[in-house]
Amino acid sequence: VKINEKYRMTNQRQVILEEIQKVRTHPTADEIYQMVRRRIPNISLGTVYRNLEILHECGLIKKLELGRSQKRFDGYIDEHYHIRCMQCGKVGDLAMDVSHLLDQASMSGSDFKILDHRLEFLGICAECQLKKVEKTH
Ligand code: ZN
Ligand code: MN
């Protein structure tokens, strides 16, 4: 089966895609490698990296490159915002509509034709909030 003009859907690629789509934790390449290895024990980290780039190029997964932390991947490709825990680094989906009003509003501030924007919310996740409370008692 062809994904696009350039690539076929190989078995390895299919397994990597399925593993990413199973979770909503936005795993890193290393985490995906560990997940995929349970199904393809002899796969290499390099192969996983290469296939992640191809799946991204084909629009089947999203790459999260915000912040200075490691790249993360997302199998949920509908547009949505992310929230990152400043304590533990966990990345979650935000249940809020993406605002195209921002794109329009930004155009009055420059001579660019704005097509898209990237926005990440930062905070402390529920688990880390609890840890803080435990410490103070
Ligand atoms: Zn946290
Ligand atoms: Mn997401």
C-alpha cells in the first residue's frame, strides 16, 4: 500500500504508527522505540527515527518541537493545543478550540500573510500539584 508518491506503508511503519496512535502521552523517539520493540524485537533505534520522519513527512503523525526539550510525537493529527508540565515535563492535549482569530489579529501587527501559529501552554499537572502539597505537610 502506498502512503504517497514517495513511500509505501511497510510493516515496520505500520507498527510504529499503531503504537503512537495507541497513546495520548506524546512519546519521544526513545519511548516509541521501547514500545515498538515489544512487537519487533530486532528493530533499531535508527530505523524508528527514520520512519518517524517519514510518517511525519506523510502527515500521518505530528511532531511537537516547542520548547528546548526532546522532540515528541503525536498520533492525533486534528489541530489542537498542548499543555506542558513545568515540573515533570509531561505533555497533554488541551480541550480547547484552536483560535483562528489569533491568525487574523496577528496580521495587523506585520506585513506577513499569517497562515498558522504555534502555541503551548505551561503549568503544573495534577500529579505534581499533589506532590507539592505533600511536601509542605
Ligand atoms: Zn507534572
Ligand atoms: Mn496532542
